[in-house]
Amino acid sequence: MMRAEALKIDREALLAAALRGAFPDERGRYGPFGGRYVPETLVPALDRLEEGVRAHLRESGFRAELESELRTWVGRPTPLTLARELSRRWGAEVWLKREDLAHTGAHKINNAIGQALLAKRLGAKRIVAETGAGQHGVASAAACARLGMPCVVYMGAIDMERQAPNVGRMKLLGAEVVPVTSGDQTLRAAIDEALRDWVADPNGTYYLLGSAVGPHPYPYLVREFQSVIGVEARAQMLEQAGALPDVAVACVGGGSNAIGLFHPFVRDLGVKLLGLEAGGTGTGLGQNAASLAYGTPGVLQGCYSLLLQDAHGQIQETHSVSAGLDYPGVGPEHALLATIGRVVYEAAEDDESLEALAECCEAEGILPAIESAHAFAGAKRYARANPGSRILIGLSGRGDKDMPTLQRTLLKGKL
């Protein structure tokens, strides 16, 4: 509420517009957020992409090809699993939307294959991508291998150390993995380098952006390809649980997984939406990656959103045990949904999230990604405060990639 007043916006009018499906508008805006803040050299490429989205996204031939790949190669629909033991322990009815069972092990493949198919139709000769936890890099490499396109993935040097298994997977899938040693050496720096590559050859190169951030039309495009998560989950809840959830819970970094789960539920006002950011080790700048909890409005990587920045507008380095949530901004649609109150966003700290990961392993025989574990931590809190509630958790990916981090944390001294 205070943020809405500070931005001088009509919260009720924006909420009504969101419920009508009015965003993004023709300028790529989500209320005050979004838009396109890029160098002139990228404007023609973004214009072509926007034209391509309009021409192909709803076209029957493209949809048929995409749906075939999702069904026969990605493995959709992914299952909805009743977490019986967590339900017993938490005193709630807990359901898991299993993106960990999608090809390559996470939700990122939904968007990667969609954008790769679009890039091919637009005549791109090569694809560049960024990655943090490595899941988008693996998904991009796999999609490019599937379609016979060269792929270059930029990855922060710090992330390459903590996500070593995914680096090897990308290389096996034929991608060139470029370590980024500039800046904070994490996801933000990787996006910067991918953008530089794209600027150098905007005609022959397609930038396959992995999160719901960046200049328009990327936040919209990523949302559209990831909404398959929520569309399936909504139908599966009605079929398997007999009702919609009381709350849908997802982790939030840039926001692709969360917007994919939340968007099909936005108009269901009886369903609460809860996003969990990376609380890191505390509330101070540099201790977390919780842009919605602690951020202020500003421009980062072509988009106006909520950012972790100091009083002078300098973007701050972030911290999270999770490489995939370690980003100082968030997608513009999440910024809008937070400002108008349709989604509640909270932070889960490193230790709480690691404990949630361990409990899921023990109770359900499922190793979630550390990113997803933040959602489990928030869902457990919700269950404690709302006994008997029906909870849907977006399990965004599996945790095999996190073994180096888990060996240094949860398993330290146990091996």
C-alpha cells in the first residue's frame, strides 16, 4: 500500500486492469513498471522480436509445433503430487507441481524450447543465453541441440563454481560456456555479457532470455511460455483435489517460475498467491536478494522495476545460497502484483530454506532445487498459520545441480 502511494498510482484501478488481463499494455508496461530502456542499436532487434511474437505466438502452426515438443520431448504435462508426509507434519493438504520432472530437470525448458522455435522462425543463425543456477543454460543448450542451432551461454564465474554439474551438462549438449569474470560474477553480470553479445550482432543472433525480466517483449514472452505450469496445475487441482488451492506458493528470483504458476490464478481471487524471495543472511543491502521486500524503483537491464540499490541508484551486490535467486531485480509484472497487493511476497533466509530442503528429502523422497526450497519454507510457515489449508507449491526444479553447495552446507561433516 505504501509503495502504491509513493508511486502515485491508483491501486484499485490497476488491480481491476490486472484482473481483466490488460497487461502488458501497448508500451510493454505493467502499470508503472516494465517498458523498454535500451541502446538504439537494440531497438530494431526488439521491434523485430515484438513483430515476430505478434505474428507467430498465437499462429496455429507454431502452437502445434510447440505443443508437440512440450508433449513428446519436454514431457508435459508434469505431474501434480500429493505430499502425504509433509501434509501430515504441517497439518495441511500439500500438493506439488512437479517441474523437477520436466526434461532437463526444471521449468526453464518450457521457455527455452518456445523461444528457440521462435528464433528459428525469425531467421536467427545463433543463440546466446545467460544462466545463474545453470538450469536455463542447460535448457537453452538442449533446445538448441534439438533444433540444430549453435548456442553460447554466459555464466558468472562464481556460479560456475557452485553449479559445476550444470556446466558439464551444457558442454555435453554442445553449448559454448563463457565464464563471466566482470561485475559480481553472478547472474546480473551474465545478463550484461549476453546483452553485449546481442548488441554486436542483433540481426544474426537471438538472445534467449531466461527470466521474466529485461525489455519488452521479454517479460510477456517468458510469461506466456511459462504459464503452462499454472494452466496445468489449476486443471490438475480441480481433478485430483476437487477444488482450487487456498494458496499457491512459488520461489521468486527474476520471476519466470512464479509468474508461470501465478498468472493463470490471478483472476481466482479466492486463491492467495505467495512468492518467496531469497532472504539470504539478513535484511541489509548485500545480505539478500529480496527485491520486492527491500527494493526501490529503478532501471536495470532494459526494464523499470524494483531493484536492490543504494540511495544513489547504484545496484548492489546480492547474496543467496541459491544461484538461481541471486539477482538484484525482479520482473515488472511481479513488481506490479506486489504493489497492488494481488500477490504477497516474503523472504526465506538461507538456513530456513536448507532446512526445508532436507525435510522434503526425508519426508517425500524428493530432492528439490535450493531455489524451490525457499517456496517450501514459505509454504510451511503458511501451513502453521492456517491449519487445514490446501497448499499448492511450485516445485521449480530438482536439486542434483546443488550437490556441491549441499556438501558445503547440509552435508558438511557428514560425508
